[in-house]
Amino acid sequence: MTTTAPTSSAVRLAAETWESLFRSQVAVMRRLQAGPAFKKLPIKEYDVLFTLSRCPTGKLRLNEINDHVLLSQSSLSRLVDRLEKRGLVERSIAPDDGRGILLGLTSAGQELQKEIGREHVRDIAELVAPALTADEQRELLRLTDKLQAFVASK
Amino acid sequence: MTTTAPTSSAVRLAAETWESLFRSQVAVMRRLQAGPAFKKLPIKEYDVLFTLSRCPTGKLRLNEINDHVLLSQSSLSRLVDRLEKRGLVERSIAPDDGRGILLGLTSAGQELQKEIGREHVRDIAELVAPALTADEQRELLRLTDKLQAFVASK
DNA sequence: CAGTGATACATGCAAATGCATCTATTTTAG
DNA sequence: CTAAAATAGATGCATTTGCATGTATCACTG
């Protein structure tokens, strides 16, 4: 396999693309986290509840969760401490790996996730749906999925 | 003007689109900030230098910078303290508004921005360019620009 | 199967962050 | 023109974060 040096215009395009993706994320996130739903629970903590709620088995390893959020391992560990102290999640030892921790929602955690989730989804729709047509949203979704898949595989 | 209630499928699409945009941003950012360039300066601090370097006049008000980054006003104020202590930026009073602060790069700041920037752009290109075709990148850029513009106008 | 290295998560501690509040300036209302 | 309200940014303080490191378990090597 040969690797060709990228042209400077290709480099520039990639950089501009990332810049725009990043700024749009900042703009949307700024609005979302200002929403009243996140007075009850910071958005980063909500995100962990949400991630757990999406998972088919209902439980995830801490390191799996860590891949989904932009937090160091130690920060996630303490974030989970806070969620646990509030009775929203439960730690248990991974059955197949004595080092690992499985995290699951308590019923209070499920409740709160759904409650915040409903509001959050409304806010998202209000911000994203009028900005892009349905086709554009589908295309954006496809492209960001593809980008994410490539990065994850690298 | 009448507002029609969005269908649940429209709401779902918007939510999935945002979710994918957000996760892709997390995945890419995770890689980028792990790059060796950001041992010299945290990526958030670099971002301020970068923003200043892009600005035609070379100077920006703190509240303008604040719109571009995901930081509270007070955090930005102290981030700028750190940059100033390192001699990378200079505060000056806004000529047309005695309350305002204009921030500009020092020459050391320009140097460091360019130095980190070169490395950073290479890392971005390595991550984004192979993931999407040039046409796809242009389309992603267009869509995120459009989303950002809508959010900013709201 | 002992010993070495790797991995998963926790924790001490210094640094960064956000909220509430403060000061100073500008804008607006009367 | 003056007084009240709004805005820009700084600062005290409690919370959150990350780095470095610690402990426990697992994987690999000879």
C-alpha cells in the first residue's frame, strides 16, 4: 500500500469541515445545556443516564461509557460517584472480569432520564428541525455516522 | 404565522441527527486533544489563540470570543488570565466601550498559534480526509454551517 | 504456574470551571 | 439631565476536572 501526500487544498477542506462541525456543535450545545431540564442534572451526567438507557442489556462497563463521553477516566469515575450517591445508578462487579465495573440505572435513574429526555428531545427538535430539511438531516446523520465510524476504527 | 406541531418522526430524526453530530464531535475531539501539540497548550486555550488569528482586525472583544467557545464568561476570563500571564495575549480597553476588553495576540502568541496550528491541521486532515470524500466533506461543511447559522439567528 | 506487564477502576491533589456577586460603564426612561 | 436598568468583565468560593499514582485483577511468556 502506498500513501500519497495530501494536497494542501485537501488539508484545508478537512480543516474547514472540522471547524464547522465543531462550531455547530458548540452553538447547539450551548443552547441545549441552558435548557431548564439541566437544572435538575448537569448535561454530562444526563448523558451517562441516557447512554445506559439506550443500551439493550441496560448495563455498561465504565470504560465503554468513557468512549462515548469527553471526560477523563477519573472524571467519569467521580461523575458516577455522584450519580450513585443520588441513587440514580448502581455499580456492580463485572461477572467476567473482576477488575471491571458494570453500571446500571436504578428505577429512579430511569425515571429521571425519561423525564429530562422528553424535554431535551423537544429542545433538540426545536433547534435542529427548522434549520435543515428532513433530507438534509438524514444526510448530515449519514456523514457524521461515517466520520465517527472511521475515527473509531483507527 | 401558524406553527404546526412536529410529527414524532420529525422529532426523532432531529434527535438522532444531533446525537450523531455530537458523538462524532466527541470522537474526533478525543483524538485531536490527545495530540502532542496540546502538551504545550490546552486545546481550549489554543482555540482562543486560533480565533484571534482568524479575525481580520486581530482583536476581539471577550464576549465575542465567548460566543465561539463552550465556556462560561468567568471561565473565559480566567483562561485569558492564564494566556496573558504566559505573554500570549494582551488585554486592552475597547475604545468605543469603556466596559469592554479587546484581546489581541502578542507576537509570541502568533508564533505559538502557528506552530501548534500546523500540527493540529495535520492531525485533523489525517482523521477527516480519509473518512469522507471531498464532496462529502463539502456537504458536511455546508450542513453544519447552515445549522450553526440557524442557531445563531435564534 | 510463577513472574512480568497490561488493564480497569479509584483516589490524592493541584488546576480549571461555573455560579453568584461585585464594580464600572453604558443605555434607556422619564 | 438624572435615575434606573442593562451590559461587560472580574472575583470569591464551592464543585468538577485531569494528571499522576495506587490497588486489584487479568493476560502473556517462558
